[in-house]
Amino acid sequence: MVPVTWYIALSAVLFMIGAAGVLTRRNVIVVLMSIELMLNSVNINFMAFSYMLGDMTGQIFTVFTITVAAAEVAVALGILIALVRSNKTFNVDEIDALKG
Amino acid sequence: MCLSAAAQYAPLWPLAVYFVAVVILVGAMLVLSHALGERRRGRLTSVPYESGVVGTGSARLHFDVKFYMVAMFFVIFDMEAVFVFAWAVSAREAGWAGYIEMFIFISILLAALFYLWRLGALEWGTSMKIRRKIEPL
Amino acid sequence: MNSEVAAFFSPGDFLAILPEMVIAGMACLLLLVDIAVPRTKKCVVPALAVLSVAVAAWFSYELAGSGVSAFSGMFVLDGYSDFFKLIFYIVAVFAILVSLRYIRTEEIDLGEYYVLLLFSLSGMMIMASGTDLLTIYLGLELASLPVYALVGFLQKSRKSNEAAMKYIILGAFSSAILLYGISLIYGLTGTTQLAAISAALVTGDVNGPLFTLAVIMLVAGFGFKVAGFPFHMWAPDAYEGAPTPITAFMAAGPKAAAFAVIMRVFLEGLYPAYDSWQMAIAAVAVGSMVVGNITAILQTSIKRMLAFSSVGHAGYALLGLVAGSEEGMASVMFYLFVYAFMNLGIFGIVIMMRKDSQSGDQISHYTGLGKSNRLTALAMLIFLFSLAGIPPTAGFIAKFYVFMALINKGMVGLAVIAALMSAVAAYYYIRIVMLMYMREPEKEFALASSRGLLCVLIIALAAVVALGVYPGYFIDLARYAAFPL
């Protein structure tokens, strides 16, 4: 049996990779994929804890997280399409009409 | 349980032999046919044989936004099925309250589907009416 | 029927979420109504939206004070949630009314606009009533997702699309951080219910580095939602690019909802660990006040200036949470109530300045408004004074009660910093007043007033003045509504 700490370590690593991706990558699609990675690391956490505690809450939470993540990505890609139509770029550095 | 490493993996040796044999055999086939085979460079050599489709252009082209719509609808409606499945396995235990909840849930999905349908988002081929014209005041 | 499962919910629980069901159901229905009605009768949609908010408010009023806990302790109807729902109803109706003319001017007159507002409203209501991290998270997302879309509603405007993109990326990023914090809390305490988390913190020994990490992640995640320093980077861009009524809505509605959730999570769930989060929240509060108010001085766009000012106001409100007392909670609730009025009022005037080619986005556009349009300038003056916290407006009373809560808990240092930052804030608010009254207008002002907008302005003005002169009733209401610690 794999100890729970391994799952937690895996999810921590995935979360860090995702966070680093959001902060360093310049392509909007890659940034969205990194966010997805972070959300999935959370799911691993929930499943591992749920298994460890023998409690269903974590699994239910995961189902909701996955659905919400899908909705979030749908909205994000919709906005991205509108943005590409008006801006012709996927690069976040070139999206600079607003200073800040 | 004090088997040495060698003894532990002993039953696996036929598999290892089989794996090596496969690699050698396939490698020999490829190399020999490449070395001995006859090659010809005609006008139609690289074209797919008879029933194949002839490729045109590069694969790096812009896809129509319609594909995005389809993908998005799939993701959204597909994910909602998660809840229906969860309800389906516990329908008896969840009782009427669960039934009502699922009814509400499905009605919301139906409302969304009807909205998309009337908006023309589900139509393929014809130009979509999504960007409805807005008349100024 | 298995009795154990049946105990999780009963048909009676649906009664508790009736207001939310009305709003969400009407939002779905309006989506279909919008398609069905002909273009000439489009005003049906906003009218029905206002009507559904009124019906939901009536149901909330009927259910108020019942103290029902529904869905096995995931959802509660207490005075606290009722008070916040009152704020949300007001904000939603005001946002609809100020949008009526604006979205025709901007040529985004689509029914979906109101539908998204209603969905966001239902999410905010769930946030106020959620007592389980799962319901709170779902409410948070339901409140945020429509707002992401609304920020990008000006499809032809590059700024609007860009603002929406930045907002959703940072919003999703913060949700992920928040979720990671929630998952750690779940792992450490074995539950996601706030009351059970509190009990687990009292009995079990969960103070470790992992718990500290979880608290920091929760603070960061919620800090993003209320635009507190250092998580405020999205706010100026999103506020500037969004359609102005949505900016007003965002600053008053989802922000108040985020505060409702923060107070619920930290004062109900994590209250036994008060010592471990107090410093983190205090740091965010002080940082927000300092950075928000000082950066606001440098802005030339009024929407950006108000964005930074709202960062500062989030700092003041967070101070009430730092106090960690029932009095502090009540002061935050009153603060948010007042902020909703003054915020919608000032944005109402910014919306009024948007006509034809005149944008009213820059501070310089208000030069000499006091000479030509006396009443408008007077209203703006009162809203600015209230935002600055100058008596006898409501903004002063709200700040005063937050400071009182701090001083009563012996946190005089924080109160002094907050008072100093109010003085800094007064500078940039008064600067606009000077611009309006001391300079000659460069050109004629064209004001896009409409009945809905005027209605909002008059109510907001009356509320700001009345709450400043006679705050007693609503202070008592907030005290009564605050949940016991």
C-alpha cells in the first residue's frame, strides 16, 4: 500500500509546477493548463485525505471541483477567443492596453 | 520471505528472453528489408494507395471557432453527467428529495440546451447567429 | 428507504433555499424569455429581473430569523446571512437600474447581461448562507464566473476583453490556492463543516507547519477575492476595463460576499486558532490601506482611482475582522452596507457622464462640473465626502465603528495607522471636489440621466446622509445579526 504522505508530496509538487507555470509562462493557453494542473493537485489531495480518513466528503468535493474547473475553463476560453479577435495574440506580454 | 534478489526474479527469465527475441526479430526485418528491398521514386509513390485521402496543406491551420463551441458543449454537458451517475447509483436511498433535486438539475440543463439551440449554437454549416445584431437606441 | 441517507436532506430543506431558487430559476427562465420576446419589447427582461429580486427579498423577509440549518448543516439561515442578503439585493437592483441606459449606449443591450447578474446574485446569496467549505466554494465560483463574463461584455473593446482575461486568470489562480488551503484543512481536521472544524481545532492538536500553510493559503485565496494587498493586482485593470455598472457591482456585491465568507470562515471555523491568522489578516489590512490609498493619489483615470480606493476600503473592513470580536463583526457588516450605497452612488455619476463621445473615465473630465451642473456635483461631493470618511456622512460613522472595535480590543496602533491613511485618502477625494468647484468648465456637460439612474442616485444619497445622521437602527441591526463567537 502506498502511504498517504506520498500522495500529498505528489500533489504538492504538481501544485508547485502549476503555480510556477502560471507565474512564468507567457502563453495564455499554457497558463490555463497550469491552473488546471493546480486544481488537479487539489483533487489528489482531497482523494488522498478522503482515503486516509475513510470519509466521503473529499470525494464529493473532488467531483464538484472538476465540474467547476470545466465551467471556469469554458468561460476563460470564451474570453480568450474574444480577446484574440480584437488583439491577434496569445502572448500575455503583448496584452497591454491596460497598464498594471 | 528471505528470497535473494536473483531467486525472486528467476521466474521472469523466459519473459526477458522473449522480449530480446522480439526486438532482434523485428529489428532484423526492418533493417534487411531496408537494405535489400527495391526502391522507386515515381510521381505517385508517396500518394496514399487508392482509397486513401490525399493530404493538402500543412496541419498548422486555424480551425473554425465552431469546433471550439462543440468542444465546450461537450465538456460542460459531459461533466454534468457526473452528478447524474452519482445520483443513479444511490437513487433508491436518496428517495423523493433526491429525485426532486435531480429533476431541478436536469431542468436547468434543459433550459441551457434550449437556449443554445434557439441561439443557433448547435447548427453546423450555416453561419451562427450568436453575434446577434444590436440596434442602437 | 435507508434512514441514514434520508437524514441528509428532507424536502423541507428546499424551503430554506427558496430565495436562491427563485433567483437561479428566474435567471434560467429569463434566458429563454430573452430569446422568445421580440426586440422591441426587450425591457421585459430587466423588469422581470428586478421583480424576481423583489420576490426573493420577500421570501427572505418571511424566512428571516428562523435560524434554520438545512442540508445537514451545509446551509444556514441566520441573522448574519439575512443582513448580507439585504446588501446583495440592494446592490443587484441598483446595478440593474443603472445599467438600463448604459448598455444601450455601449450597444451591448443583451438579455444575458441581466441573466448573468442574477446568477452572480444567487452565488453571493449561497456564499452568505454557506456553513460548509463546499457550499462556500460553490457559491464563490457561482458568484465569480458570471462576473468574469460580464467584465468582458464589451466585446468590441480591447480593454474590456483584456480586463476579463486578466481577471479570470488571477481569479482561477486564487481559487486554486484557496482550494489547496481547504484541502489541507480537510486533511487536518477531517471535515469541511465550519462548526466541526472549530470543534476539531479545540479538541485536537493541529497547530503545525501544515496548518499554518493552510491558513496562509486561505488568507491568500480570500485576499484575492476582496482585492487586498498584495493580491490586488487584478482590481485596477478589471475595474477599468469592465462596463461601469459592472465595476460598481463588483466593488459592492461580490466583495461584500467575499467578506461575508471570510468572517464566517475565520470567526466561526477557525476562531480557536485566532492567534495564528490574526497577524496575517492584519498585515493584509495594513498593506491594503497603505498601498491602496497611496497609489490612488497617482491615478488619472477615475475608475482606476476608485479601484485603488476600494483596495483601501477593503483594508479598513479587514481591520474589523482583525479585532476578532462581535463588535468588530458588526462594524464590518455596517461598513459594507454603507459602502454599497456610496460606491453605487459614485459610480452612478460616472455612468451618467458617459454619453455619446464623452466617456467620463478620466478625473480631468470632471473639471468645472460644479459650475454648470450644481445638483450632480453636489451629489458627487457628498459621495466623495462619505468615501473619505468626513462627518456627517455615513462613511464617517462606518469607519468610526471599525476604529472603536479595534480600540476596545486594545489595538490602538492599528487604529492610528487606519486614521492616518484616512487622511491620505481624503487628499485624493478632495482633489476631485476642488477640480469640480474651483475650475471653469472646458466644455458643456452632457449627462445621460435616466429614470432608473436618478432613482438609484436619490436613494443612495438619502441613505448616505441618513445613515450618517441617524445610524442607530442599522448599527443595532448589524449587532443583532452578527453571529455569537
